[in-house]
Amino acid sequence: MSRHISDQPRMANTIRLREFTRQERQAGMHPAIGSLHERPLSRDDKGRKTVEYLRIERGRTA
């Protein structure tokens, strides 16, 4: 009796995924990752202060 079609080893899928990720890594950096690396490491506190003032103004104290 022959094997069922779903009784195949899964090794082919893992090899295919590994090769795909290897090719993607070698292709270069994704533009989103590049923009994250380009942004400044420290941000000013002006934006954070505005958020906190608005939170207090809305009545949220915690």
C-alpha cells in the first residue's frame, strides 16, 4: 500500500524557508530598517511634555 499524499517529510519546507531567508539577508537592508537606523538616538522632551499636559488636561492623573 502506498503512502498518503500528506505523509511526506517536511524537510523540503524548512530548506526552502532557510534559503529564502538567506537570500533576503544577502539582498540588503529593508528600507524600514534603514529609516530606523537613521533617526536620532535621543529625542527632545518637548513632545513628551505635550502628551503629559494633554493627559492631565483630560483629567487622567494616573
